[in-house]
Amino acid sequence: MADDREAGRAADEHTTTKVVMISIVAAIGGFLFGFDTSVINGAVEAINGQFKLSGYLAGFAVSCALLGAAVGAWFAGRIADRFGRKAVMVVGGLLFAIGAVGSGFAFATWDLIIWRVIGGLGVGVASVIAPTYIAEVAPAYIRGRLGSLQQLAITVGIFAALLSDAFIANTAGSASETTWGGLEAWRWMFLVGVIPSLVWVFLALQVPESPRYLIAQGETQKATDVLREVLGTRSLEALQRKVNDIRQSLKRDDEPSLRDLRGPRFGLQPIVWVGLLLSVFQQAVGINVIFYYSTSLWQAVGFDESDALTTSVITSVTNVVVTFVAIATVDKIGRKPLLTFGSAGMFVSLTMMAIAFSQATGTVENPSLPQPWGVIAIIFANLFVISFGATWGPVVWVLLGEMFPNRIRAAGLAVAAAAQWLANFAISTSFPKLAEAGLQFAYGLYAVFALLSFVFVRKAVQETKGQELEDMGAESGTPNRA
């Protein structure tokens, strides 16, 4: 019987332009995610100077958006289950636009923090709804590639933020100089974010609703029509079989809630713990330190502002390019092998960065790397980005979108994403303090987390390549294995 189902699925596999395009639309949420979390990079020094921020407040101004993102992610799943995936995309885009405008016109530290948190709410919503929606519309045999579009969009968003920061700063003379409309350059760095957020709102209104959400609402005919559109020309029998599979996986007598995540192991289902730890390890390796603080970091080791911004842009380009490696391989090699390779590469790179920064001379506040250690630090920083960008960056989002059973997918992904944002906040906020003791200690700590992530993947993560969402274990919370 299983063989018959697999044969039927194989016969029906057609990649349609429709499913690719609507996956791209959903992934624009990832662009906003990357843009918002990195746009502060070029502005942070100017903000510190204008508002006279202490070391703690400087770290909090950078990372406060992540608290908003954690809250947005936490509630996004429940809102998506009640009002639909499209509605949540629209809300996320509007929140991001409001946060961008408010940050651009901030007049005090507390004011800036409030607007950054509001924008973070939108980013958190986007981080949940984009992978959920893509996983729910994508055919199983290309779900990994389409799911990887989320990370590709994040990397493009990071690149766009750093590129626009560099352009605005270089045009004005520096991020703190006054430019168009009598506003300081750093304010325009935030205001630019209004454009992609409103584009996402417009496009989100054009895409169809998730067929799995429609079936959960009893709108079977609409769901069938959407499946026909996104999966290509399929027989009526195949469509009915797909609808019945989805309906069975969603079958329940009560409304979905976070209570569905409860289980025997420390209060949660095993699959939820796997999702939580995947999210935490993705951030604990310190990847966002590179993107949030790279301009300040390279200035600290001897680059001027212009060269530091240029180096940050080059690093972000590297991040974009290597994401295509994951898109090309995730449905061929599989999720687990890529994560394993990535952990090993990150461990080696971070260890070498720690060794390089241990050779720094000068003060902790103004370190200087003698040659060849400055070159070594740059090389391994980029190798770290390559190791992450080709593996942990996209693959974690693919897994989070597909690993949970249908009935707990939105809630499970919401909790995992919230944990990811909190871990991101902890790493980003703690970095300035760790750096005060010496950058070698920060990168040494991240190397330890990379090593632990290798062990975790080997022991706990199950492969989901090629499996239908309806075949994910509904009771145990673990993927079915052949």
C-alpha cells in the first residue's frame, strides 16, 4: 500500500511556476528578517555617538529587536492557525514598516528601542509564517529547495542592508553626517526598510491560502483548487487522496493550542525539544555577531569605516552565494549530513579565529592584530560564514518547516522560532561584554557550541528528505522512517 502511494506521488510530481513564485513571495519575509537584524550594523557607531550610549545600552539597542521577534514568533503560530497564513504575512509586513519609520525618526534611546521592538515583532512573525507556508504548499521532492529560499532571502536581506548602509554612509561622508532632507545618514538606513515591507504586504495579498489551513477550516474545495494550482496537472483521484491524507493528519476534536506540544520528556514532545535545540544551536555559534558587529569588529582591528563597511558587504555576498550550495544539495544529500558537515566546519573556523585574536596587541578596547593574524582572522571569519551559510543557515529553517506533524506545525515552529530569537538576543547582548575580556574568549565559546551542535545532530536529528508532511509521525512527533 505504501509502495502504491509512493508510485502515485512520483507520477504526479510536477514543479509548477506557481509554487515557485508563491514560495518566493513567502520568502520575502526572510528578506525583511535579514534586513532588519543587520541594518543596525552600519548605524550603531553613529547612534552610540548621538545618544551617548554605554556599552550595555549599545548592545541592547542592537539586540532589542530580537526580543520583539521572540514575542512575534511566539504568537504567530496561534494567529496563523486562527486567521490564516496570508493574514499573518500582512500583519508582519505592516509591523516591520511601522518599526522602520519609527526608528528612522527616533529622538531618544528609549524611543529607538520601542520602535526596534515593534519592527522585531514583524520579523518574528515573518520567521514563523514563511517556512510554515512554504512547507505547506511545496511538493515533498522539492520542499527542501523551496524551503531554503527562506534562508536565501535572509542572506539577500543582510546583503541589501549592509550595501545600503555603505552607500548611504559613503554618500553622506559617514553614518553620523547629515544628508537628504536634513536627516542624519543613519536614519535613512532604517527608513529604506519601508520599501520591501510594503512590497511584501502587497504580494502577500495576491497568493493563495495554505491548503492545509483551508482543510482545517473545512474549505475542502478551495484547498483542492489550490493543490491543483501549486502541484500541477494531477488526476482527481490523486487530489482527493492528498486532501484525505491532510484531513486525517489534522483530525482532532478541539482547537489547536500550545498544549499540543506537551509530552513526557521535561514537559514537551521529543520532536519539540529537537526543534528548540536546533534553533538554539543555530544562534549559539555566534553567526549574528559577524553580521551585527562586523563593521565595528573590523574597525577595531585597524580598518577605517569605509573599508570596514566594504568588508562587511563582501562577507554578506559570500553568505548569499553559499546558500545556493544548500539549495542545490539539500534534497540530494539530505538535511542531517549537511548539518554535520557545517558543525565541523564552524568548529574549525571559530577555533582559528579564537587563536588569531589571542595574538592581538594593544588594549582590549583597541586591539590590533599583527600580520599574518589579521589576514588569518578575515579568512576564517569568511570560512565560518561559508560553513554556516551552506548548512545550518538554510537547513534549520527547512527542518523547522517540515519536521512537526501537521496538527502542531504552526505551534511547534512558533516555539522553536521564539527560542531562536531569545538565543540570538542572549548571544548578541553578551558579545560586547565578552569582547571586553578579549575576542578570543567570545570565539572560543562559540567554537564549543559548534562542537556540541555536531554531537547533537549525530544523536538526535532524524532525516526528513523526501517525506510528505502527512507522513511525519503524528503521535510520537518524530518522522517515520522506512
